[in-house]
Amino acid sequence: MAKKLWGTRFGKKTSSLTDKFTSSITYDQRLAKYDILGSLAHVKMLARQGIISQKDGRRIAFGLNSILKEVNGGKFRFDPSAEDIHSNIQELLDKKVGEPAHRLHTARSRNDQIALDTRMYLRNEADSLAGLVAHLQKAIVRFAAANPNIVIPGYTHLQIAQCVLLAHHLLAYVEALERDKDRLFDARKRIDFMPLGSCAFSGTGLATDRNFVKKELKFSALTSNSIDSVSDRDYIIEVLADLAILSVHLSRIAEDLILWSTKEFNFIDIDFSFCTGSSIMPHKKNPDILELIRGSVGKIQGNLSSVIMLMKGLPTSYNRDMQLDKPPLFESIDAVRDILNIFTALFANIAVKGREISEKISDESLFSVDIVEYLIKKGLSYRKAHDIVGRMVRDCLDKGSKISSLSEAELKRYSPQLKADVKKILNAWASVNLKRSFGSTNPKLVRRQLASWKKRLR
């Protein structure tokens, strides 16, 4: 059994049930590197300030660097009996350097230590995840650029609506992911405050230099209230919220691709390497990867709720409940990282089924708005034009005939402004080319957007 940092005050051993229930080493071991780096900066400050001797400082730093090398090399053996990663490293340091190790914990507590570790961890993870989002954006832009002239039927309410370029639809993903990336960068600003030196919650009477530690660990600023430093986890909640929003976007992309790969839509073919089969139906090719992505998002949303519920009733100071913020945080980060990596690879393994799509965009209901706008350009009010086209849809499309089959005389029965030239706009390519507004599906505008995103993502 590892030695407890607080054990001296206790007259008897804690129950094995207590030890098992309170231990966090099974999950906070991933913070080992950050715990050691924080300790290295801390001991350097203690020696610099004369709080411990330079000799002891060098000895402690030697031991910590030795442990860090083991951690980075994957050779560090975590002690399952340790209460937490701090205790595990402290005990190993004691074995390596002896009595000087007892001075390391001067002017700090595990309360400010864990706040430091998680902030350092999240700085790196925010950067890493933002980088993975950028990789996915690049993969989507490459896929869009490879299919610049594919027009698909767009949907609202899952009902066929209007024609849009496939590339335009794909760039909608890129826009959403850019906001997700920005949220991670923005959260990083609030993560980047150095809490070490706040100690248990009230600070210390020793002549420490927190600003020195801040510079050593490359933080932007110091936390300015010792109670808040150890008692709040809003930076963790913010990251979980950012991941929850990002995961919603990823789930919706997965849902689109699932729908598009069905026989009913038949827009795309997903490579066999990203599908699975059925144990009973030999013909099946299932998009299980995408379905599991969609399902995983439930866990990510739940993890945000878990930490919010954890924090909502706590009095303002450190409470042991906060130990439980890490499993949901780590789970969400791992899940999002896996999903981003899968999506980046998957977009390079999708084939567009152009012939099948072209059959679907012959539905003339896709061009109803184009006819409305044709009439508006002839001087009719929007409401009048809408009513006219509504009657045409009712009389023709609802009965299985085409508007393009009407003669000019038949067209004029609906409106004198309708002429045979209206038939020229009853095709998908004309429809997308008619769009003019900035941000629309007009091919020229979409090409500019693609070029812009290629440049931005470089």
C-alpha cells in the first residue's frame, strides 16, 4: 500500500473500502507528465526564493526528470494502490532521492496541484483537438473540390426542397466546424491561467514567486483569487460544452452520410473499409461506424451534464467531489478525438454516385421557387407568384405530369406573364446558377468559397 501524504494525523488505517472508493490513480495517471512539469517549475521557484536549499532543489529536479523520462518513454509503472497521481510520483521521488523529496510539497497543496495539472492538460488538448478539426475541414474541402459540379436535391423537413451543389452542402460542415474550432481556441484563453501557489485555498505565508512559476510553465496570467483557483471547474465545463456542440455537428454529418448511403437516397457509396456486414443477411453493407459516431454523442452530452450537476451544489472552496470531473472529461476528449480521426479518413473513402443523383434532380418540384422568382422579376408580388405556382404544382406535379410539358397557351392560363422561356430554368444546373445572394449555392460563389477555405486552412 502506497504511503498517504496525510496519514500521520490518523490513528488507524483507513478501510480498504475507503481506499478503493477514494482512489483516482486509475484515471488521473494520464496527468503524470503535467504533474511532474508543474513540480519541476515549483521546486525551481522554491530554491530560487531560498525556501529550500539549492542543493535540495537540484536533487529533487534530478529525481523528477528521471521519473519524467520514464513517463515519456512509457516505462513508468503506476502504483494501483496509490491514492492519486500526486501521491504516486511523490513516493517514487522519495525512493529516488530520499529526504530532499519531503521538501517538494512546500507551499502547495494537491488542491492547487490538480487545478494546475488539468489546466496544462487542457491547453494541450484544446490545441490538439483544434488541429484535428482543421484536418477534418481539409478532408471535407478536398472532397467538395473533387465534386464541384454535382447538384443534389436539398431537403428541408426531410422533404425534397431545392437544388444545391453538393460542394455547397459540404461547405456548411466546414463553416460549423470552424466555429467549433474557434470555441476551443476561445476556451484556451480562460484555461491559460496559472493556479499553483494558491495552496489548499488561502495561499501561503512563505515568500513564493507565483509569477516565476507562471513564466516557467508558459501561462499567460495568474489566477488572482486563491479560493476561486482551487474551487471552480468552469474551464472544464466550458471545454465539455465546446465538445458537446462539436459532437452535435459531427453527429449531424454522420446522419447525412447515413441517409445519403441508403438505397432510398443513393447519393454516395462508402468504402467497404468503413462499413460492416450482417451475420444473417449476406447482402448488407451497413454504415455502422457512422451509427456508432452518432451514438457516442449521447455520452459526450451526458458528460457535460454530469460535471455541471457535480458542481452545482458545492460550497465555494475545494471539495472532494471535484475528483470526479476527470473521467467524463477524459472520456469526451478521447471520443471526440477518435471521431475526428475516423471522419478525416472516411471522407477520403466516399464515392459520389453521379448518375443516380442526376435521376433525382429531374423532379420539377425542385424548381418551384425558381418559377416564383421568374414571376417576381416580371413584376408580380411574391404572394401572387406563390399562389400561381402553387396551382401549377397542384394541377401538374401532384397528378404526375410535368410543368415543362405545358404549352405556352397552357402556361398563360396560370399567368399572362408565363412564357415558354420559363422552361429553360426547369433544370438543376440552371437552378443553382440563378442564385445570386452572397453565401448561396451559385457555382461561381461556391468556387470562391472553396478557394477561400483552401487558403484559410493552409
